[in-house]
Amino acid sequence: MRHGYASFLLAHCLRRFNGERTLAAVYHLFSGKKSAQTLQDSKWFRLEPFFGTWKDVTVAELETAAQALAEQRLAAPGDNRTYRLTEAGERWLDGQEMLLPRHLNGWRYHEIDQLFWQRLSLVGQTLSNLVYGQRFTPICRDERTLLWVKHYVLANGSRQALAAAFYNEFIRLLRAVSEEEATVFTLRLTSAARIGWTAEQIAAYLQTDALYVQFQFRNVLHYMMAEAEAGRAPLMAEMMAGLVPVQLTQSAQKTYEWLKKRKTIEEIAALRRLKRSTIEDHIVEIAANVPGFSIAPFVADEKAASIQAAARALGTRKLKRIREALGGAASYFEIRLVLAKEVGRWMN
């Protein structure tokens, strides 16, 4: 990774944004900002796997990565802190596709993957030490996790049998990922024999980028969570008990409940004491995330078809350009809603 993994991640986002969003949009995507714009961008530009997966990212890090790409002539700066990949950048990124974490699903798991990992790692540490009859200091200090693991281990009978079952499920799951990913994940685990390594320690050992290690680890974690939800990893499913992936933000969910009671936008805004624009943001979020949600009450079919046609003809997600192409016949809310629903159809 001659240009660094941060540069690779940024280049991937720049390709998807295609000059229509600034570095700030990339920052909000990785940090998981729950604004209407960021939620829409992650769907519209097919970047939802990365949503909330680099929570401690800084704008300075992204600016440094952008500068590195520009210096190598892999990206060119545009107006208002935007960047586009150059032809050389496109070719370079094509050659780096193997670096994409293919199991990553930040959109679904970004709010619960840390709790899942705390449970998983502490159960592993606990069973390892109990089997060898050793006292230990828990690797996790979160009280909720400590209590959950205590109850879980006590409720599962034979510690040796549970440890063996965990080992077998781990081995089976890790065989499905790359050897490097399996190594990263294993080195993060704490056992009776050693303390789990940090991303920096693993990066030094593998002579690679610490950020790359972080994404490899999260990629495996999300793979295990997906297998658990699919019913193919029963012990991992037990680790996910009560950890429900969030489909909608809490506020959008409340608006959705009112919509199901056939309340209008104006009525919901009054009932919730929120601006109409906020309720509209919620409806766009719902359209993108809830299969079967109809936008017909908010935009006529003929107008929706015109918006879709304009967006495809222009090859853009810029609302202003689409609205101008339609001669102002559609509102920004209607355009956002149609785009969100279109993305929702092929994402859900």
C-alpha cells in the first residue's frame, strides 16, 4: 500500500462521489454522522458499507490523503474542496480492488459491532482461562458486558464443551476469510496464553498499515455478524442476542409510526413539534431503508418517472441540476424522495 490505506479509502469514495461531494461528505460518511444528507449520500452513492466504520477519522487525515493522491497525480482538486480521480487514479484504483473489505456493512452494524466484539472477546478470554483453571483480569471493563458474559457462561453448563464449540465455530468462520484477515482477527483475541494485540502492534508485525488492519478486523467481525443473522453461526447469534441492527434513526422511526397511522406531513410536524423539513428528511430516510414503503402519497407517478429519467440522463445526484432540467416542476423533497426510493429498490 504505497499510498497508504487512507488514500485508498478516499479514492474509492471520490470515485463514487464523482466530484459531487466535498471532503466533508467523506468525513461525515466514515464518522457516521446521522444527518439527512449523509444518510442519503451513503445510499445514493453506494457507500453504505463504509458508514460509521472509521469513527475517529479527522478532516486533517482526509486532507493529507487527498494531498497525497494529488501529488501522485491520482486525483485532481476541483471547486469547494472537491476532488476527482484522474485517469491514472482510476487505473490505480482498479488495481487495488482486492483491498476492499467485501463483508463490511457499516450501515447495518456500526452501532452494535463494538458491543458484539466486547461480548465475543470476553467470552473467549473467560472460557480460555476457565478451561486452564486460571484467574484473570477481564479484557473488557464495561459493566453491561461483564454481567452479560457472566450470565451467559453460567447458563451454558460444561465450560469445556462450550469452549470446544466456540473453537470449532471460530475455525469454520475464519476458514471463509483470507489468511491475512484470519491472522488479524486471531491476534486481536485475548486468551489464557496472551493479551490480544492492538491494530498498531499487528500492523508492525505484518509490516502493513494500521488503518488497513482496522478495516480487515471489522470486515471479519461484520462477516461473523452476518452469518449469525443468517442462522449459519449459532454461537455468534447468541453473542448478538438483544443487539438489534438499526434500520432507521430513532426520530425517523417515530415519524414512520405516525405515517402508518395515515397522518400527513403537516400533522406529524405539529404532533412532534418539528419543522416540516425535518419530517421530509425522515420520509426520505424511510423510503431508502424500508422495503415496500410507497412514495405515491408524496409524489405522483408521472412526476417520479420524469425525475428518474432526468437523473439518469444527466448522470448526476445533484438536486439542483435535476430540478433545473425539469424546469422547476419538482420540489427538492420530491427529487430526494424519488432518488432515495430508487436506491432503496436495488439495495434492499
